[in-house]
Amino acid sequence: MTESGTPETTHAAEEREARAIRFADLTTLRVGGPVARLVTATTPDELVELVHEAEASGEPWMVLGGGSNVLVGDDGFDGTVIRIATRGIDVRPGDEDGTVHLRVQAGENWDELVAFTVERGFAGLEALAGIPGSVGASPVQNIGAYGQELSSALLGIEFLGEGESEPRVMSADELELGYRTSVLKQGLRGVVVSVDLVLHDTTAEREVLGEALGTPVAYAQLANALGVQLGDRVPLARVREAVLALRAGKGMVLDPDDVDSVSAGSFFTNPIVPERVARTLPGDAPRWYVEPEEPDEVTPLAELAAESPLDAFLAHQAELEQVEEHASDGASTPPLVKLSAAWLIERSGIHRGFALPGSRAGISTKHTLALTNRGGASAEEVAQLARFVQQRVQAEFGIVLHPEPTVVGVEL
């Protein structure tokens, strides 16, 4: 009932209840203002229906999964927030021997999915253990850690595009996955309904080796923690345990007793710059060359059949000459180098545990890349700290750091 005694509509009741909820209650950073209207989808059909309702209303709307990679401003969001709580993991035989396909609903918890695959001997996600958030958010960022990325296991997604009546399948290629990015992060509006994965089924080799081995270890820090060499294969459970321990040591595993885990994870992505920029940094600056992707070339079958060996040889020679001409003209694509954002932050004079005077937001005491809520911080305090970090790094090195979390109602 309202104060006047008239019956309250269901929609009005939802809004009243939602406004009592703040993004601080729904996100791992524990900051953010009120939610105008909060609805929850527990099935794929319900998710589609709620999106259609939100679109029909003509008001702003957004989706929220685990709330682990988002920073929402103190004014909150004056629209509908659709919280995705769908569940379900469908396991099917893969198209090739030794593979298995999984269709995972968007609301599944990511780390619980990793645990599920490890327990069943499916390799390909074990180094991604401990990443907070939902499965539906994983392709948006192309999540990655300790030598694995989602892109290596992703077949595609079920996606409900803005204004579309039904979900459609988008392949991994269509998502244009890159380092912590995709077309979803770059502006394609819609909702991930489910995620399709292909993993290595170790059942056959377990019968021979007696244990389920993960994919080859591809990250030096993880190899050191496991006491193995890069490229070695280690039991899945050991990899997951080692990754969880490494993440916990950096405050990157959610822990109610660890204030350093009250964060959005790594707040800045590692910048990718031309090699000439990387050369201006001190010699001890960590750097990794980024291999350019070769564009796909399609040759009609008719042309292949008509081409003689001599024609093929002459065409190849012409291609080599073109490459040499481009190189001599300086027209070739410059090599790209990935830098360490943590190193740049530390060398710009910002240390672990740093906080602006009077601020309740601070750099994690365990990991320079994490901006944390030290207790009662506002979204603006987190944003002020982020801007200060960006300004210091740019002033010191001329490099702009970009935020990894989705930012709503905040200026960075």
C-alpha cells in the first residue's frame, strides 16, 4: 500500500525495493549508488523476456553478472538492471577425438565452472581458476591469466542483440577477441545468454598415465610455483591449486577477511605500444612482443586448379619483392610490445598500499594493479585514485593506462 492507502502496483513495489539496493551491495568493489529497478533472470527464456521488456520501456537498462569487473558511480543507475542468475552446464562429445563441448549458461560462476572441468578431467581452463565473476562476462573481456585465455577454448556464444527477437549464435571469430577485449566490449549492445567451449577430454590418456594432465604450462611464474619447466604438463588439480595460491597471495581471490580482495581485480590493462615506444623505457622494464595476426586469405578452388607450379613460384617471388619494398619504404607494420602496467605504476612512484590523503580507496598492499576499497569508500574516491595513477604514469612515461573494468557513471 502507498501512503495514501491505494494499492501499490507490482512495478512500483519493484522500484521501491530496488532503490533500497545499491551497487555497493552487488559488486566486489562495494561501491556505487542506488539501483532504480532490479530484476533477476533465472532461466534463458526469462532473460530474453526481461531484455525485451526493458527495451520496450524505452528507458536505460544494463545487465549485471557477478559484479566483479564493474565500477558504477555514486549516483547509481536510473534504469533497469537485469541480474543474470541462469544456471546449467550441458556436456556433449566433441567433434574430434579427445575433445568435449560444454554449453554453459551465462549466470554460472566462473571459478565453479573451472572446478567442474578439473574434477571431470577436462583440460583448457585450469589456469583461469579463481577469476571472480560470471561465465557470461568472460567473452566480453576475453579473460586470461597465467598463460591461458578464454579465446583458446571458446567456440562461440548465444547472443541476444539489441532489438533482436531471439538469441543467435556468434562464433569466436565474430567476437574479434583480443587482449582483454572483444566486439562486446567495444560497443556491440546485447546480452550473452550462454557460452560454448571446447576442451581436451583426458579420459583416454588417464587410462594410460593414471592422472589427468593439464595443457602445457605457458607462464613462467606458474611454472616456478609448480617446480616444472615451461611446456611441461601437470595434473589439472595441481595447476588449479597453484593458481589459486598465487592469486590469493595478490589479493585476487575473494576473501571476506582480506581487505585487499575488495576490488575489481586488475584495474588497468597492460598497455600495448609500438616497439619504438618500448625502447624509450629503462632496460629492466618487462616487455613481451605481440605476434601480429596473419589475415585470412581465400583462394577459389578454380584458381588453384588452374595454377601451374611455375605460376605459383613466380607469384611467391613477387610477394617477397613486395615485402622487401614495403620494408625499405618504412611501410611495414611496426612490431608491437606489451608492457607491464604494474611496473609502470610502481616506477611512477606509486607503491603498494598507497592512498590519496583522506581517501578510503587505496592501492592493494599485495598487488599494484588492484585498486581497493579500504572500508566505506565511494565510487568517486576509487575514480580519483584511478585518475591519479593514470596521470602519474603518463607524466613519467608518456603512456596512457586504460581501465579493465566496465565503467558506468564515472569519469576516468
